[in-house]
Amino acid sequence: MIKAFQVMIFLFVDVVKSLGNLVQFCYQLGLELCQLLVA
């Protein structure tokens, strides 16, 4: 039972990290698009 709980937490952390990377990627992409539009 404890083991399953640890695995769930590990997966949850992994998903959160992936979302963080995705957000960062979208943010970077957004900045570049804005610079293209403004330029």
C-alpha cells in the first residue's frame, strides 16, 4: 500500500514537471511571436 502511494507521488511529480516544461515552452514561443509581430 505504501509502495503504491510512493509510485503515485512519483508519477504526480513527473506530470507536474512535464507541465512546467510545456508552460515554459509555450511562454518562450509566445515571446518570440510577439517580437515578430512588434518588429
